[in-house]
Amino acid sequence: MQTLSEQAPALIRLSDYRAPAWRVETVALDFDLGIDASELCARLLLRRDPAQDAPLRLDGEDLQLLSISLDGLQLPATAYRYADNVLEVDGAHDGSVLETRVRLRPAANTALEGLYLSGSRESGFLLTQCEAEGFRHITFFPDRPDVQARYSVTLRADRERFPVLLAGGNPDGAGELEGGRHWARFVDPHPKPSYLFALVAGRLEKLERDYVTADGRPVQLKIWAEADVIDRCHYAMDALERSMRWDEQTYGRNYDLDVFHVVATNDFNMGAMENKGLNIFNAKYLLADPDSSTDEEYRHVEAVVAHEYFHNWSGNRVTCRDWFQLSLKEGLTVFREQSFSADMNSAPLKRIEDVALLRRAQFPEDAGPLAHPVRPAQYSEINNFYTATVYEKGSELVRMLAGRLGRDGFRRGMDRYFERNDGRAATLEDFLGALGEANDTDLMPYLAWYGQAGTPRLKARGHYDPARREYTLTLAQHAPGVAGKEPRPPLPIPVKLALFARDGTMLPLHLQGAASGNLHERVVVLTRTEQSLVFTDVASEPVPSLLRGFSAPVILECDYTPAELALLLGHDVDGFNRWEAGQQLATRAYEDLRDGDATHALHAWCDALARLFDSEAIDDALLADLLTPPGEIELAERETAIDPQHIHGLRQDLQRHLAERLGADALYRRYQALAGHTTIELDAPSQARRRLKRRVLELLHLLDAEGACLLAAAQYRDAPGMTDRLAALAVLVRGHADAAAGALLDYRQRYADNTLALDKWFSVQAQMPGEPALERVLALEKDAAFTPKNPNRVQSLLGAFVRGNPSGFHRVDGAGYRLLIERLITLDSLNPQVAARLATAFNGWQRLEPKRREAARLAIAELAGHVGLSRNLAEIIGNVLN
Ligand code: PHE
Ligand code: ZN
């Protein structure tokens, strides 16, 4: 039997990068589209690098080659070889034209990469997904991002079955053909890498809006979706227009084609895709209406629409030289998207949301066997590197640079970056170089952040000398160790800080050796392993507020007393740091409960929140966040023998203490007051009320399950929109309430034809805590609406269970692990990307308590011994086992 290591696929290394020996100047694609079979003729105008003499080699996977000609002559079988996903052709020279004809089988493509069918054979439509290496599933091509070509695409198909024909670029003619067929052509004037190619063909409806860019270009915006959901695209259209204006105003970037197409599909592996001129979206991130979307989902739609649009500059006009530079476009675009969302909504709430995500998704990734640098040095399957590290940590790195340069400096740097790299395939060095040069600063030390895995730790110690009225703050950084490696050189770490007096006011900062001013906040960039800052003229012992706004993606260790954290929680004016103080205090309170020997922090936390709960001054949404302790995944990060069920129980206890401190009366009163304003409006105060109402209901449930379930049942029944409805349903389901069954049945019927709403029905049940979850998941797999072929559905049931429900998945009998490996084997044969993503649920198994660890090890080892795993899944399993 072949073991995992024998099947281990070759590693691609950054250090092996070579410029392409052959480039493509223009490419003309001619498609003859059909559901079962599509044919395509590709004509490539080739350019050879005179400095290299490598033969012409083109990527091509699972292609059925029908014919091949070079410079107009049919090639004999001896003049080319197609093996191991490479087509090698003899006799090509600079300026040669290669023409290949291939046949594709879209309906049989379950991996959803290349050309595939979305929906049913009868009514579905055809579309493509090419990032990262999907184009080689469509035609023979040097499928790498540093080969940029001008595309002209002609689509031909039956008019009745495929009335809408779309490709990237500007429309360049359309017309009738014989036999009820028609054609359409699109020409893209901007050279682009193959991963940005896209086409869509089928029965789709559209929303249209005229837009004029700041530099005067009229653009037609068109959002396409299937007829039954087109009315749910209005919010996305507004978000698109806001994104376009924002990029003009904030970065001076204008759109650059005459049309901008956006298409929604239910069958998509990822969130959305920035294909040039033809963005394709997972419907989950495009459709929104009050009856089927929560407030959070509205925010996601706005953010993802913006993200894909922003890629037009950060990704498309300036693309990546190779996939190791992925964060050059993704980290930067996430940062742009986050800044946009902060401008459109509340900046501190956005920051809290983003940091919470970083801690929940990226920190665990960076602390376990799947850890990798933002710019990895090697990979075997690039699809496995669309990770929280490349995206979220990558964005944090850009944020540090932006903070370092300041608003104007960053804009100057970005102007330089876009100008100098327009039309190029760039590297992270190009990025840091442009930002630095435009500001006469050397930013290259920040490259170290891109090259090392692990979350650095920052230790802070304060010492107050009352006689000299001096406060000394010592900051020490510590990179997570890699066994057998040299200690790493220190990283530049920007620390934004302030000092608070014990009465909660901010102190002016007199930092020794720095220009004084009447500053109350400043950024100190730590460049050494350890550094001391001396503040003079400090009247009494201060409480430092550090890393304000989360100024660097590190883990801060500071020996605050509970009273000091409570002071920051009560008074910090930086909304993020106020929340952060509460999170730290809650973590201490959790440890109080866990270790059972003190309750200082617990009391301090509950008391501070009780004071805030009654204060009028605080925003409802921020209050809701303050009342929420760190999640189970985050709490587990601090432990070494993890028992997820125990953690769940303790976290519930922690919240019960808080609820008791707030008191049932106060909670009921608050709930009633909030319930008095029930609307579906999306303005900030309405959203904030819904968020707090949910939190209050959850806390009430811990005090008075029966009473809270009555409220929840009524809230479910009367909810005017999805936010309130789903919140109520979750309380019923998680509380194993009697009323849960009726509500679930009602929801199932009400949304029988609404795929996205049904996904939430699966998720909410897959996330019921504890042992019963697994039985429920098994039962739900038998629901007529469950299918392993739809990534959203798999994510909503299995993903929610294995990655979003630690106390349900990590059963001590190992049944959760065995279920996962069985499903992985089935899923892998259908869609390797979906399987690989699900398999990351095993990350961190080495830190489970012994029984679960052994059960997990057995399951993973069994999967690793399975023959014929995809490269995607094999790489994840291989890494996880290490
Ligand atoms: N590039 C897409 C984005 O972040 C993500 C994606 C990657 C989509 C690979 C599909 C395939 O915007
Ligand atoms: Zn992106």
C-alpha cells in the first residue's frame, strides 16, 4: 500500500522562481458552449525570451486535445508530447502562433475549477473559475500570473439555452448564427494573467446602473443572477457604487472598462472572485434582503463587493509575480476593504470584529502544524494557501505600514506603488520599496514579518518611581521558537500607547528623548529585542494602555491587576482597547473559575460591566461586544490539555456569573426596552439594538432558561427580519428548548426554496453544544436539501460542526473525528478544495487532552493511509500529522 509520504507531491519553492521562457502577447479564445461538452479553440501569439532556450511548455490538466497547429500547419504527433499535465511543442519561435482545440466536460466537473455547471442541467448556467490554476483546466497555456496577455473571447451557444453570454473586457459585437445559435465577443484592452479570465453563459436576469467615474468614463454596472433571486441584488449594487466612489476618493483609483459585470452563483468554492470586468460571487456574499439576511450578512456583502472591486487595482492592474506573493494582492485588498467598511460603518466596531476574527482563525493557524509565513517559502498545492494568515495577518502587516507612514504618507506610497507597477506582476519587495521611497524611509525591515510564521509575543513591564515622578515601560519581544533554529532578529513593532491616571483621565506624555508636545497618545516603534521608555513628569502611578487599536498583530503579555484592567474597560477612549481590556479581564475571570482559587478578576469583570450596563453613554453595539467574553476557540489557545467540553461549560459559567451580577430584572427590562423598537431598518442604531437584544436574551437564558425561551419563541414568531428570527432560533436550539422543534419545522418550510436561508438552518443545528450535535448532524445529512456537492451546504452543516462547534465535534469517544474522516474521503473525490478546507479542523489536535488526542491521532493516521487522496487533502493531512 502506498503511504502518504510516498504519494507526497513535489514542493514548489520560492527560491526556484525563474522568469518565463515563453510569454503570450495575445490570445484569442473561441468557445462552442454546451452543458455536457464544450469545445474551445485557443490561438496564442508567442514571445520567446531570447536569453533562455527552454522548449515551449504549456500547462494543461485533464484536457482532451482535438487538434494542434503551429503557424498554420497541423502538427504531426511526433512534434508534440502531452503528459503529466504538460504539453511540450517542438519548433516554436518568437512570434509563432499556436492553435489548439480541446473538448471540456462542464457538467462532469464537480471540483468547480475551470469550466463548470452551476445548478441543474435543465436550468443551470456555465461559468469558469481560474484562480489560482484553473485556466489550465480550460486550455493549454503558460498558466502563471507573470504571463500577461491581451484576451479576445468569442462565445457561441444555443440562444434559447444560453441567452446571456459574458466574458471579461469590453463588448465587441454580438449576433445571430444558424440553427438557433448566437455569438458574442469581448475584448479586454488590459493585459492580464490567465487566472483573471472568466466567462458566464446561461439564463440570467440583471440589474443595471449607469456610473460615471471621477475621471469621466461612463460605465455600465450590471449585476446578474438567476430570476428568482435578482431582486435580492439591490443592496449589492448600492455597495458597488459606494466602493467605486470610495476608491476614487481615498486612493484616486478609477475603473477602467466600459462595463462591469458581477454574477451570483450558488456553486462556488470560495467567497468571490475578482476576474477582470466579470466578478463572480458566491451568492452568499452578493444577495441580501431583510427576510433572509442578518445584519452581519449585510456587512459581509458590502465588504466582499468592495473587496472584489478593489482588486481591480490591487490585484488586476498590479498583479502578483508568483503565488508566493499572494498576500501582495490579498493582504492589501483586505486592508483596503477593512478601511472601507470602517468608513461606511463604525470604525471601532469594525476593528473589534477584525481582531476577533484574527484571533479565532489566524492565531490558531499560526500556532499549530499548519503555520506558515504570510509569504510561504514553499507549497505543494497553492489552493491550500488561501488562508487566514495570507489574508488577515497580511492585512495587519499593511495596516502597520499604513500607521507608520500616516494617512498622507501611505497615500503617497500607494500612488507610487500603483504608478510604478501598473501592468506588472510585482513582488512584496516592489510594494515595500515603493511605499518606502515615496516617503524617504526604509521599510525593508518589515519584510521580516512576511518571512516568519508564528505570532510574536510582546511583554510589557511598568515601573513607577514616585520620587522622580518617572514611569519606565519596558517592552520585550519574543518570536515563537522554531526548534533547532537560530533566534530570530527582532521585528519592527509599532506600539501605540497612552497612560491613564487612576481617575480614568489620560495623562500627557513626556517621553524622554522624544520631541515633546502635548500628546496624549503616541506610536513607538520597537526595533530591538528589548527597549525601555521613560516618561517624565508623571504625577502618580499610571495604567498603560498599550497596542491601541491593535497596532501590531502580536500577543501582549502585561501583568495588569484586575483593577487596572477594569479601569481601562471603564475609561479607555480607544473603543478597541476598552473592549480589549474587557477581553483580558474576562480571560482572567475564566481562569479564576477554572483554577477555583480566586475570584478577583471575576468580580472586577462583572462589576465593571454592571456599571457600563446602566450607563447611557455607551453605544448598544459596543456594549453587546463588551458583554461577550472571548470564544471557546480563543480560550482553548491558552491551554495545553484541551477539553473543549469543559471549556464550553466554564465559559457558560462565566457568563452565568455575569448575568447574575446584572440581575434578571435589569436584563428583562433591557430586553423589553430593546424589543419595543423592532424594525428591519439597517441604520446603525437599529442594528446596534438588535445586537444588544440578542446578547441580553442569551444572558437571560443562562439565568432563567424557561422565561428566556418564552421570549425567544415569541421573538421567533414576530421577528420582522432575519437577524431577530435567527437570534431567537439559536437561543431555542442551543438551549435544547421544547419550542426548538416547532420553530425549526416552521423555518424549514418557510425557507424551503431559499438556499441561503436554509444554510443557516443547517448551521444553527450543527452548532448546538455538546454530545447531541453529532446525532443531529447525521440526521440532517438525510434531509432532502443536503448535498455533498454544494460547498455552501457542506460548509453549513459539516463545516459548522467541525470548525464552529468545538464542544460538539471533540467528543471524547472520537465519533466526531471518525465522522469527519469518512466524509473527507467522499468529499475529496468530488471537490478536493472543499475537503482540504474541512480537514483543517484537525489543526491543533496535538494539544487536546490525552484521550481525545489519541482518538484524533488514530483517525488522522487512518486517513493518511488512504490511497489516492488529492494533492490538496494530502498536503493538509501530511502537515497536520507533523
Ligand atoms: N481571489 C479571491 C478573493 O480573495 C479568492 C479566491 C481564490 C476565489 C481562489 C476563488 C479561487 O477575492
Ligand atoms: Zn481577494
